[in-house]
Amino acid sequence: MPNEIGIIYYCEGAGHAMRTLAVAQQLEKRGLEVKMTGGGPGEKFLKLNGRSDFSPTVIKPGTRMHSEGLISALTHLPGNLVQRARDINSWLKENDPDIVLADGPLAAFVASLTRRRFYFLNHWDWKLPESRVEKLNTFFVNSILSFRAEKIFSPAIWEDISDRAIRVGPLAPEGGEKNPELDILVVPTDLGDVTEKIVEELESEGYNTVKVGSEDWTHQPSLQPYLKEADYVVCSGYSTIMEASVAGTPVIIVPYTSEQRGIAKSLDGKQGFRKFSGDILQDLEQVGPVRQYENGAIHIAEEIAENLEKRS
């Protein structure tokens, strides 16, 4: 019987589900069985890919903080954290995977406390957020987990990452048969939409622009066909930047959160990436081409498969 991998992705934002889906696809190519859970906005994409059988309690501290304020976020967080941890633990007991791939600190902590072998897929590098509070919190969490995880994988296209992490390329799922026609793909963040005026300006200049989540948008199992077809991508989130890197498409980054601003700062000026200056037309002229990056999911799957083979 093939070894089984349990993947638990973070539930705030759809990108976490999509980048762990990329790893799941590569693991299955190597004959391993994979089950995924996480809930939240990413679940609808997993259903489109035929992968969703359990929805743990969702926590959205970032979304709630931006929409309702810090007090509301802190008020709701403890109870939701406890319930999500219980749900994850129940899912692990029921499925009993040989290895856990945790995309998010809570899943990693649950795996650690229940004495399960786990890998930590981590893009929360403490050096990225602009907020000092976020830096300190991320450093503290990562320091603890770095001693418990089998290995920590850090998908990155910037230079500066944690010394204890294994740097891998950006992650992007495969799939999608649609052949779209577009010039620019616009992907707003779940935490807030600041792209509406950008879309209007681009369309007034004659660009064929497709905006994910707009009224005429239909959910897709993967954005890769759109990212590959587009001449440019305008987005806020980490995961879309990663997927565009694999597609070889230049990115204009419109940061919204502290972490997104840190990522934009790290990439601004790097070939193929540009932080939104306020003048989208100027940014398109100056961003330049981007090289196509290898999908880091291949490296992660190889590491896990080799480790399992050695222990079998």
C-alpha cells in the first residue's frame, strides 16, 4: 500500500490551498496517496479538483482585523484556534497519515503535539513583514517549529530566507484546459480590493483585462492557463506571485498587508517584478521580462518521497 501524506493548508486566502495542491500533484506522480484539508476560500478550488472531504473550523485573523479591527480579531481568535486545532486533530486520527505536510503554524503545532512526523511548508519568514509585531511573532513561532519539523521548505524567489529552511522554487499547481484570450490578469486579494481603478484604466487604454472574482468570472481549477497566456499579472498575494513566476509572466505587485508590502519591497527592481507606483501604465513599461522558474513542488515531493523510501 502506498504511503499516505496528509496535507493541511492554512485557511485564510485561497493561495494556500493552491500551492499545497501543487505539492499534492507531484507527490501523487511518485505513487504516494494524498489527502488534503484546510477549509476556507481555498476549499472551492479543491472541490473543482475533486479534493475535499472535510472542512475544519476556519480562522481569519487578518481578514477580521482589516475589516473589523484588532479588538474583534483578538476576541474571536482564541475560541476559533482551539476548535480548529481539535478539528485538525480529529482529521489526523481518522486518516492516520504516515507524514503530515503542514502549511501553517497551527497545523504544524498539532502535528508536533500529537507526535506525528511532519514537514513545514513555510512562507512566513520573519524578515518579510514590515510590522515589528508580526516580525516578532513569526520569529518566535518559526524558532519553535524549526526544532520539531523533519524539514522546513521555504518557497521563495527573493534572496534572504531563514537559515534553517530549505529554499525551494515557487509553487504552482498544474491543470486547467481553458485557453483564455487576455492581455492582463488582475488578481485581487481576499483582504481588500484596490484594483478596480487599475482595471478601469487598463481597459480604457484598450487592454483585454480579466479580473479574477469579477461578475463574469467563473471559478477555475487552476489559474495557470491564464497566467501563461497573460502578458502581465497585477496582484497582491504571495501565491499568485509564485504561480506567475512559474508561468514566466511579469508581475505588478499591489501590496495590501504588512507581509505583502515586505514581499513587494524584496522583489521591487528584480527583473520581471515591480511594486505598483500609482501609475499602472508606467509600471507596465518598466517591469521588463521575467525568467521562468522551476516549480518548487517538484523538489518538495522528491525530498518527502526519498525520506519515506529510506524509512520503509
